Amino acid sequence: MTLRLNSVLDAIGNTPLIRLNRASEETGCEIYGKAEFLNPGQSVKDRAGLFIIRDAEEKGLLAPGGLIVEGTAGNTGIGLSLVAKALGYQTVIVIPKTQSEEKKDALRLMGAELIEVPAVPYKNPNNYVKLSGRLADQLAKTHPAGAIWANQFDNTANRDGHVVTTAEEIWHQSGGDIDGFICAVGTGGTLAGTAMGLKRHSGRIKIGIADPMGAALYSYYTSGALKSEGSSITEGIGQGRITANLEGFEPDFAYQIPDEEALKIVFALVEEEGLCLGGSSGINIAGAIRMAKDLGPGHTIVTILCDYGNRYQSKMFNPAFLKEKGLPIPGWIGRKPEFDV
Ligand code: PMP
């Protein structure tokens, strides 16, 4: 491991694989999580931020001081903003109001300009992604240093980043001893890119998608129709269309994971393994467990630990929020203190 880096950009990626002990023991498989919360922006999306900005630079689209505009559930904005600061650009982030305050605070800390907008479906012209595209067009014409739209959903520089980093790292870290890879989809960059990179090494590696309720990809990959039902409190995942990053992608296994199943895993990981993760990691691990059961004992499966739990302290780790959503509250949250002085 390199301990001396030239900039924070070199700290993006090369995250460790962590064995998920209970999940492995329950299934008789080896289940590993790639610890993406250890990236400098504390999420898997630092990789997309770096690759999208580097790609725009290579294409000559960014001038010094230029603006990078993006619509994001938060983590991509954090990744883009830290990379932008390191390279001399600015970010303007359009974010749905419903996203956690912790992510908005992290964006403000990274010096991003935040525009909070109502959360409306993608087909609505005022959806945050579409608003960010229109704003980028306008700023490209009026801002003295110009502007680009990062466009993480349909910019395949996002997926390419995972082909050349995430997949390569997983292949080498597992010594080629890997039978399956599974994760959820926001843009699809992580799943499609990592799958593509791993399949280049070995066509026998099985790929799974773990879809939250309210997303349409489980139905798409099992019946061909983009249909959704239910909803999820998880953030950053849950796609209703085939993004450019997902084009040509075909999973071998597809699972639909209710929040209760994912949260149980997240809460047990805190209590039993000292690992405090965000909700999408819970969906991913639940998917890895289901895939392990389908593949049978003795297989090695890797998934993604997308971000850290502190990003959701006011939501999925808050008893009032859980109660309001009718979700189970783990015993250790809000437990009366046992000791005093
Ligand atoms: N989990 C979290 C917490 C995220 O922020 C994101 C990105 N939106 C994802 C998972 C999904 O990653 P991708 O966009 O690569 O599909």
C-alpha cells in the first residue's frame, strides 16, 4: 500500500475488501464488501467524480475555474466537489430536498453551491436531473469560465471508471477467486462497469442486481417491462429507466429487496461487526446473501459498501424517523444508559 500520496485524488479507490462474517457464515459462502466508504468523500461516487472530470478535461471541455453542474442524490456531488476543488473548478449541485441533511452539509463543506428542489419523478420536466442539464446549458453560455454537465446517469465515463478501477481491484484482491458480484443501481455505473471489467477477466463470474422496492429494474430484468411498486427509504439507488450506463448490461440474477430485510442487516452489522453503513449497502448485502443461497455453499461473492452510516444519522438511525415509516427500531438505538458516575 502506498502511504505517501501526491494529492487527495490519489486516495480515491484501492479500497479494501472486508469479509462480512455473519453473511458468510449464514450462507456457507465467502461474502466480501468493498469498503467504498473509505474513499475521501466517503462513498463509491468519488470514482465517478474523478472519471467524469478527467474525461471532460481530456475532451478539452473544462477551462480553469469552470463550473461543473450536476443533479445528484448527494454522493456524486460530494465526489465531484472534492475533485473539482483539487483541480481548480467549482460545482453547482441540484439536489432533491428529500435527501439527508448530512449529505447536504457535506456538500456545503466541500464548497459546492447547492440548489435544493422538490423531489418529482424523472418524467416531470422539473426533475432534478433535467433541471441540472438545463442549468448547465444556460451557464455554459453565460459563465465566463464556461460550464459542463456531469450527467452521471448517461455519461459512460462513470461506468468506465469502474471498468478500469473497481473491477480490476476486486479481481486482484480476490486473486481471481470470485464467483459472483452484485449491487444496486443508481446510475448503473458501479454495477455495469464492475460487471463488464470482471467478465473480461472471467466469463464464468455471475452478476446480480439488488433492486430496492419502488425501482423498475427488477421487473425489467425478470419480465422485460419497466414497472415499479412500493417504495424505499434508501438513498442514491432505485432506477426507473435504462440509463446509458446500463445499456448492454444483462444480469444473471435479479432480486427485489424490501427495506426491512436490508435494515436488519445494517443494524446487525453495527452491533456484531462494528460496521456502520448506509441503506444501499444493506440492499447490496441482502442481495449478496440471496445470490449466495442460489449459488450454494462454497462460493465467493463480492458486493459494494457504498457509503457510511453517519450520512443517515437523522434518518435510518433515528428512532422517530423509523417509527414514522413503520420500520423496526433496533434495540441499541435510544437505549437507556446502563452506567452513571
Ligand atoms: N449507493 C449510494 C449511497 C449512492 O449514492 C449511489 C449513487 N447514486 C449508489 C449506491 C449507486 O451507484 P451507481 O450510481 O454507480 O449505480
